Amino acid sequence: MAMQRAWAMQRAWVMDAAGGLAGLRIADAPLPEPGPGEVRIAVHAVGLNRHDLGFLARDGWGDAWPRIPGTDVAGRIEALGPGVEGWRRGTLVTCLLDPRRGGGLADFALAPAAALAPVPRGVAATDAAALPSPCFAAFHAVERRLALRDGDVVVVFGASGGVGGFAVQLAAARRARVIAVHSGHAREQVLALGAHEALDRDAGDVALAIRALTDGRGADAVVDVVGRAHATRALGLLRVDGAMACVAGLPALSGRPPMSGAVTIHEVSPAACHRAGDPARLRDLSVVGRAVLRRVANGNLSPLLREVAAFDAVPAALARVASGAARGRIVVRLRA
């Protein structure tokens, strides 16, 4: 019986009810069995995100308790569910899991086969796990929604964070003129990522500085990762026919006069495809994953990996994510 239980269980970080990080504990959890269209991944690394904290803190977010957090995984396919074709056991992959289900911070996790992206040779699992949530969002914002062109002026708010740091790199690669708005002492960091100008959000009137840098014309595009209220204020920075991509909440338009700027506003949430239940949207996660992994493999995109934490240090690592002090991605390593 003991041998059967060991085979059927796994090590995982578990939360039994909504609360703070003090309630997160390492426990035995059932080994997940892949259903139709799913694979089981032997997890090598997990990227940590702010939404992991929301998953643990609120009753209305996610499946029933207990919950295992973690959505940004990299690991090797260990088992194939019914109907899965085109994948082999042992293949190193990365995936953005459904934020409502989590499951990444465990020895094994389930993932939809359609959403997997193979990790190219030479790219470490820790680098691959740093990508899904923030880099996929930045890719959707810059490549899909804003479709930046050579010479466009784009303002990236939150440029010293994960989504913002990837957005700076992707926008610079499209030959846009990038104005990066950062926090703290991150000027050299965002300039090294490709920004043309760097503005400290706490060092003066940022809106005035952006107007001056654009000769009063305003920006062609804005990437906002701060929130609804900030996005509402940032609308005033756009030129006529400008566009905004919002990762953390759409701006309020109630106080904006009609026909005042003909701006286009995009909501960005790659993980929403899990809720839609549309196989084509899940496959698009694979398309985006392959695209960004190729750039990492070619040296054209930094995974922004800042810290690799041990599995038993997850609560402390999540606390650093919550503080906003990390200037890059924190990834948990489970296997070499």
C-alpha cells in the first residue's frame, strides 16, 4: 500500500483556503492524470507572477480549494492523455497554464497539448519558464495589437517589470522609438533592453516630459501594465489615431468627449483563451511560445531572468514578487 501511495502522490505547494502566504505549505497532492487532449509534464521550472498571489488570496478566483499555484511552467512531457498526437514523452516544453487551475508548483502538472511550445536546444528550462505570462502578454500587445512600425513612438509604462521589460525589447526590435517609464534605479536596465529614453516615474512630471520628447505631438502607442486609473490618465498622451494596449485594466471613457481622438484601445490577456474553450485560441499560445523561444535561442530576446529560487523557498520568492522589488523574473527550479 505504501508503494502504491508513493506512486500516486506528488510533492506540491498547497493552499487550503484563501489567505496570505503564511498558509502556503508543502504537502503530498494527488498525481494528476491527463484527460483528453492533455499531457502531464514533469516540471523543471516555474516562473512566478503577481497573479499567483491573487489565485491564493481570493475565493472567487480559480477552482475549489485546496489549490496549487503556478502557471508558467517548463518541463518534460511525462504522459500523454487520450487523443494527443504529435508529441513525445521526454520533450522539453513550456506552457502558459490556465490561471484558474494553476498547478505548476508541483512535481507534475497538467497542460493542454495544443498550447505547448517545444523549448529549442540551448535554451534552459529556467529561461523558458520565465517567458509565458509576461512575454506572451508583451508579444500580444506589441506584435498583435499595436502592430508598431518603423519610427513609431511608443511609451511603455512599467518598463522595469516583466511585461514592460519584454515590451521594450519587442518594440525596439520593430524599430520603434521607445520611451520607457520605470521605477526605482532601473534607468540603465531599460536602456540596455533597447529603450531610447528612460523616465523615472517618481522624478517629475512624466506626462510633461513625454510631451516634450515628442514635440507636443504625443505618442503613437502606449503599453500600460499599471492599472485602470493609470491607463485612464495615459490616454491623454496619445496622438490622434493612437493606440493603447492594456495589460492590467482598461481605461475609463466616461469623462472623455466623443470623437476627441479616435484612439484604439486593446485589452491584452493571453491566458483568457483558457476560459474561451476555443481550440484555435489554445493553439495560438503555442504559436506565440514558439516565436518568443526562437528569439531567445537566437540571442534576440532576453528572458529577463533575475533569480532562480529553490522549491522550498517559494513563499519568500512570492513575497519578493509581491513587493515589486525584483528587477526581472523570479523562477523556481524543481529539477536540473
